[in-house]
Amino acid sequence: MKKIAYLFATVAIAGWLCGCATFNTNAYKSIGTAAVAVDASMQAWGAYVRDGKATPAQEATVRAAYERYQQSMRVAQVLMHSYQTFPADKPLLTQALAGLKDAVLALQALTLVHPTQETK
């Protein structure tokens, strides 16, 4: 299950990074892909926690990373809506999407259990 979640999240991020449509379409896809990727990561993390493998320090670190992701997602969503009315906000939206990507990747680095860490 964890390997599947890791694979799904990796494919989602790869798709996010190589979009070919308009800026507007790519921005919406980026926001949606981020949500899907984080959901897969958090599902894998939840299984890891339920199995009793996570330490309290790891849980606190993941919680902080998840909060950062949530803040980044809110900023990206607000700027996406703003961009619809004020296209001059494109540089801000571009920066917000980059921050969202960074937050997702940081969260995935913490939550996705690598195959070498899994117990048999």
C-alpha cells in the first residue's frame, strides 16, 4: 500500500511539472495535483502512524509540514481567484504555485515511507 501511494504521488508530481496547456489551466491543474499528491502522502503516513512506527517528534514535524502545505494551498487558491480578475497578479500566482510545490515536496519527503524503511 505504501509503495502504491509513493508511486501515485511521484506520478502526480511528474504530471504537475510537465504541463503543456495555458497558464490558467496549468495553475488549476497544479492546485488540484497538489491536493491529490498530499492526500496520497497523508494516506501512507496515516498507515505508518497506525502501525506504531512514527515517533512523537516525527508526528510533530509532519504536522508542521502539513500546516505549511495548508497555508501554501490557501495562498495559491486566493491568488488563482485574484488572477481571474487581475491578470497582473500572474507573477504573484507563479510564486505562490512554486511555494505550494515546495510545501508538497517537503511534506512528501517526511510522509512517504521509502521501501528500505518498510518492515516485512
